[in-house]
Amino acid sequence: MTIQLRPKHQHPIQSGAFRDPKEMLAEQSEAVAAKIATGFAQAERGELMDGEDAIKMMRQRRAERLKAQG
């Protein structure tokens, strides 16, 4: 399998933080799995957010991220 990374994702590998892209992807997969588990636990406790509110929050976060990037 060939893995192609965007330039912004190549830096951690080139800097020596990871030996190869698969190692970096495995670490990211673990982080995503942990966030999913957290979300399921919150849902089971009834800590849910209205869909429209969630979309507003995601749009706001994206706007802030884009603003920070310049």
C-alpha cells in the first residue's frame, strides 16, 4: 500500500519523530479512536448537543483556525 502525505504532514516524519508514515498514521488512529470512545461515553451519559448547535460550533472553530493561519 502506498501512503502519500500532504507537505504539512511530511514534516513530523522528516524531522525524525516517526520512522515512516504508517507509524504516524497508527498514532493518529489511536487518538481518533480515543476521541470516538469519549464521544460515545458522553452520549451514554446524555451529554448530547443539538445538531444545529454542533454545526455552528464546527463552523466557528474552522473560522478561528483559518484566521490563525492568516
